[in-house]
Amino acid sequence: MSEDKLSAGSVTSLKSPLRGTLDKPLRHVVSNEELDALCETRREHITEYVWAAIGIAVGSLPGTVALLHGYITQGTAYGFRPEGLLQFGLFCAALSVMYSMGMIARRRARRLRDIEADIRMRA
């Protein structure tokens, strides 16, 4: 029975051993055509989300304008209908999605241009 037990020296850890750091970074040879293709490839669908949010905002705009016009002209006596409030909520949500996704897309595009310029300056 004592043979079935593993000794402490024969047990290995599940973590992978740490690799040593390199003195200098690895450089890869990339042609201009490959770099252009790499920079043009879109991996996320952020622009599609922005266009969908624009479509929702345009579709809910008439109901939102009617709701706001009624509230401005009649004040607090204006009776809000559920569908008008739903369209107003959709409009506000679409605006927030457009803004946030637009900021993300612009930031990623700028970072991609910086990386591309950095790679081109190495050559």
C-alpha cells in the first residue's frame, strides 16, 4: 500500500514553467502587401452595431419628436402613452450605443494606424 502513494519528489506542479525573457524582441519580416491586408482586416463588428443603432434612432425619431412636442406644449398635463415612452427609451438607448461604439471604433482605428506606421518605420 505504501507503494501506491506518490512521494513528494515525484509530484509535478500543474503550472507551466516560466520562460526566460528574451534580450531583444523577435522581429518578423512582413511585406507591404501583407501589412496592408493585415491592417484592412476587420475582426469586430463595431461599425455594424453603429449602423444598427442609427437605424433604431431614425425609426424611433418620429415617436420621440411627437412625445417631446406634446410635453413641451402641454407641460405636465400631457398624457404619456406607453408606446411613446418605449420609442423615447429606444431613441436614448440608440444614441448611447452610437456614441460608445463610435468612440471604440475611432480609438481602435487610431491605434491600428499607429501600429501600422510603427511597423513601416522599422523597414
